[in-house]
Amino acid sequence: MDFALTDDQRAVREGVAAVVRRFDDAYWLARDEDGEFPREFHRAMAEAGWLGITMPPEYGGAGLGVTEAALMMHEVAQHGGGMAAASSVHINLFGPHPIVVFGTPEQKARWIPRLVQGLDQVAFGFTEPDAGLNTTAIKTFAQKVDGGYVVRGQKVWTSTAQVANKIMLLTRTTKLEDCARPTDGISIFYTDLDRRRIDVRRIPKMGRKAVDSNALFIDDLFVPEADRIGAEGKGFGCILHSLNPERLLIGAEAIGIGRDALARATRYARERVVFDRPIGQNQGIQHPLASAWMALEAAWQMVLKGAWLYDQGQPCGAEANAAKFLGARAGHDACQQALMTHGGFGYAKEYHVERLLREVMITRIAPVTEQMILSFIAEKVLDLPRSY
């Protein structure tokens, strides 16, 4: 087994780092305080070509795999920006994947270059208040009319809807009770976010303030038929293609944040002198930090294994879910230990570890909970009876 990165992969890591390092702690602290979308950072990543890393070359992308995307997102998250930095560009990588896989040539030519260039920002309207992770229970409905559909319904936890001009929208086109299977009758659209018909209400939240989350109320939104991706009623299958890459990227991002926090903690432990000795000389400080390093390294190997399997066209559901679970846990634990290592100063914004702890928390919750992952592994890997 060869664990070494290729020259191209090292170039990805170094190139992304060169952009990210231009945005220091002060920049991200300001975004955490004012809640403004990090437009300068997003623009810099677009101008450097990184928003199209996984997009087809014929539409302006680099055509690279999930391994390179994971390296990129790990680097984005590792330099102080946390999930505010990661989420501002993450959505461009595999969120629009249904367009790449199921879009018509006309749709790809119309939509992908603008995503690569950062000209369009897209919000994802999937989750609903009464459905949660049970996607088949969504109620937002697209009624067929001449030339397209009229959509009515609600969405929640829709990211970037405050700044987005496009929305990828998951709806029912056949009511659940009229479908042979729960996964039937769901359609996916990529269309203009028309604020005359979509009421966007920001949700105040614990972290990642710079990348907004919202509740959406959709009333008589007209969507042209040309904006439907894939066949009517087959949208559930369209979104499955992006689930494993998303889990791998979330794991990579959480590990990046954890490594950032760990580096800050070890630096502080070397410099902070109490009772005439650096606190890092004490095993009570050393051992938890050493454990955090081991957990982060182990989780990173699972990310790389899952990414390699995906890029080889092999099944990777178990590895992708495990990478998300282990990466989020390791990243969270490292951030928590970093705060504790700083003692009272860890509670102060000056040292940034309290912000990193708030930023990493979302990786344990979204896009799938730890309990759902454990149920998946129990059923699909250990062949235990389905529990829900």
C-alpha cells in the first residue's frame, strides 16, 4: 500500500493552502461576529479555479476525484476558517452532482460554467420541518402546469439562501400515498431562487454564522420544465450519487478543524508557564493531546480509504459513513481538548479555540446523525436487523 500523495495531489494541497492563508484569524473572527458571507474568500477560491475541482473539464472544471476534493476541503478547514470557510465552497463540489450525472448537455452548458466561475451561488432545499432525515416524507409539492411546475411547501436548514441566486429543490410530483414505493414520485429541480415566491427567514444558530441557514416558505413558485433534472419522479435516485462524497468531505473538514485546534493547543502548551514549567511538560496535558492526534490520524486514513474506493468506482458506503462519524468525533474532541488546554483563556475569543469548537459541532449533526450512521453500519455491514 502506498500512502504517499502524488505530485498532483501535493500541488492541490499547496495551491489551496496558498489561497486560504491569505485570510487570517482576524478575518474569520470578524465574519463570526458580523455574520456576513465570506465573499472575498469565495471570490479568491473561484479566481484560483478551486470551485471547479470536481467539475468536468469541458465545462471549465478540473475533473479531479473525491480524493483531491477531500484534500482541498481539509486544507480549507485547517487554517482558521472552520466550517464558515468550508461550507462557503463545499456546496460547489458535490452538491450540484445531479447536474453532472443526470443533466442534459444543454443544462450542463447552461449551469456548470457559472458554478465553476463562482457567478452563481446555490442553496439546497432538501430538508423539511416534519421530515428531517426521512427524505421520502417530504411534502413540498410541484404541480404540473403548462410549461413547467408550480411549487408550494416549506424547507428548513437551507444553507446560503440569504445570498444564493439559484436553488436545488427536492419536491414531490406524486403524493406519497399514490406511490408504489416511498422513494418514487420525488423530483429534483435547479432553478432561480425567486424571492417574490420564496420567503427566506434566517435561523440564528450556534456556529458557522457567516454561512447562513434558513427556513423557506414557497408559495406558487413557477419552475420551467427545462429546470427539472432527470426524469419526473426519479429525483431520489439523483441525490444518492452525492451522499457518499458529501460524507467524506465533511469528515475531512472536521479533521482539518481538529488539526487546527490541536496545533493551537500544543503551541500554547509549550509557551504557557505555570509553577515555573511549561504546562505541556505535564502528562495531564500531554496525554489528552496525544490521544487527539491519534484519533485524527486514524479518522484521516478512513477518509482516504473511502475516497480511494469512490474514485475507483467501488462501493464505499460503509467507509464514507465511518469517515464522517470518526472524523466528526475526532475533530470535535480535539477542539474540546484544545479549549481545555487553554484553561480560562480557551473561553476567550482572542485564542479562537472556542470558535473552532462551535464551528466543528455541526459536523456531528449534519448531514446525517451519528445514530443513523451506527444503524447503517449495523444493518449493512454487520447484517443485523433493521432497527427503524
